[in-house]
Amino acid sequence: MTQQTLRARWVLPIDGPPIEGGCVTLRDGVIAAVGQRATEADAVTDLGDVVLLPALVNAHTHLEFSGLTKPLGLTGMSLPAWIRSVIADRGRGDRDPAAAIAAGLQESRNAGVGAIGEIATSLAALYEANNDGSLLLFQEAIGFSAGRVDSVFAEMERRVELAGAAAGISPHAPYTVHPRLLERLVDLAVERCLPMAMHLAESREELELLRDGTGPFQELLADRSMWDASAIPRDSRVLDYMRQLSRAERSLVIHGNYLDAEEIAFAANQRERMSVVYCPRTHAYFGHESYPLVAMLDAGVRVAFGTDSRASNPDLNLLSEVRFAAAHHPGVAPATLLRMATLDGAAALGLAGSLGSIAIGKAARLIAMPCGAEKHDPYAPLLGGSEQPIVF
């Protein structure tokens, strides 16, 4: 048996108030005790002036782009225009998905991330060596025309089998997935108790396509010989897709930048099985309207953080997302932001039983942040400055 007790200036359990001068006992990789003081028998390692907290949870990534040194396109460009850049990048002959995935996973670990919700376009074998149960692989499905529904569904069945316990299903977005394909993918998720993730309410252009069947996304699909005028009924809404996803055991609404009041209320009512993932710096990259974070939190929506990818973000540092959100949503309490980055992210991925808080029986995946001059406030070093965490 291996046992160790850590003492820190502050311990942030996340599911309870901060503990000043707190101690955390670890036994064989599991948290065995949390409190104000260690037992007399414990040998204590004093970490000094640091804040000790659980590893972060990145609920949305596309690790295939982790080899990029800068985002694709230009700041403020439209999402449909950016997607054309993504299509061009995927056509490069020198792409190495295996190397990109490995680099993204290492970058994430170095940034204090302990669990990831990945949108996987590569087979699960590329992730196996790095997956200890904290990497969910949402297998991406794209098929907008009715003629592709059967073939895409058959391929999804195969990929889900290969991914095993890490499997999830990701119908990419309303502009790339035929409604009939979405229905069948949800049926598969329900049958096999798999989580789902879908990009929804990401842009005004998406809403235009759903409502009118026109706009830049229609033009993009037509340019690629993918447009099916009968696929999306006119006056469709994001809510129609959320209702489908809500049939799954667990689902993620990725981005949700333009969810309306009824859709926010729906997500709140489905809180135990549906979460929204907010990617602050990607949201800013496209120059979207102000994110409705306060409205979501006030309604009771579970919101987690994601970095998205290096195709729209300079790095995969989740703490930078938290700090960005803190600066742009000053009315949101620091404790709420940290919970979104830990326990709410873990719950969104179905991992709250083992990750996301410092609690007895959970995995001993911890990070520490030097306090600096702000020794009296456990949240200040996390939400301010540029200091990076120490990873255990």
C-alpha cells in the first residue's frame, strides 16, 4: 500500500468550500481523506503556498488539429468561410493525425487536464496507448444527403465497436447531418447507452440554414455537391435537434452560442442528461455576439468548458479558457467558473464518480497553483495572471 498526505495553503474540493491549510491523503492512487488536518500517523508533504485542486476537464476537443502552430483563417471570419479552411487543411498531404493526437494529449496533460471529450475522426487505435479511461471518443458522423444515411450509419456501428468503452457518437452539426441519420444515430446511442455530442447553435448562418434553407452553409454544401433541398424542413430550429439528443443517456450541446430562451430552458430541464460546452476563446475568435453564459447558469443549465481545437484557438490550455471567461463574465462567481472546469465537466462526460472534485474514493488526479502574493484568496491565482499549474 502506498500512502501520501499533501498539505497546501488552500485545498479546493470543488464540491465544498475552500479549506485553508487543508490536507489530502492519497492511498494507492485514490483519495482517502480530505480535511483541515492530517492524522497523527501520516507523513505529511507540505506543498507550501499553493492551491490544491482536482485536475481540469476539457469537455470538447478536436485533437487532429494539434499540430497547427496558429488558428486557421482570420479572426472574425464567418464559420462557413472558416470551414472551407478546415476542408483545405484536411486535404494536406503532410498531415499526421497520430502525431497531432499525441501532441495534443501531451499538451493537455501539461496544462493540468485530467479528462477530455474528444471529437474523433481517426480510429480509436490512435488513442489507445494514451487512454486510461479519462478520454471519451465521440465518433464523428457526417452525411447530409439522404443517399448517404445507410453507409454513414454502418460505418458508425463499426467505429463504435472499435472504440469500445471509450465510445461516444457525434453527429457533427445540422449542416452536415441529415435528420434521418441523426435519428438513427440517437437510436444507436440509446440502444448501446452511449453519450452523444453535437455542434449546435454555433452561428447565425446555421440558424438561417435551419429556418430558410439559404445562406452561406447552403452555398458551401452546394459547392461540394452535398446540398439536399429536402433534408431540412423549413422553419426548423436548434430545439428540434436538442429534443432528439435528449433521448440519449447523456448528450453535449457543443458551443450553444445562439441558444434562445426556450432552448436554454430545455437544456436546464434536461440538466441530468444534457450539458452545454462553452469554448470561450473560440467564441471570441469568430467575433460572435456575447455568450449567454449568465442566462444559462441562472436557468440551471450545466455548462462545462472546452478548448475546441488549435484550428480556432492558439493552444489547448483549459485554464486560459477559464481566465478568459472570468474576464468577460465578471458577474459569474469564481467558484462557479472552477466548478465548470472540473466537476461540471466531469459530470458532462459521465466521469463525476471518479473525477472533478477532491472527495474520498475519487482518483488522485490533482494539480497545484502557486499562490503568489494572493495568499488570502484561493481563487485569485487561478483566475488571474498567467501562472500555470503544477501537475501531479
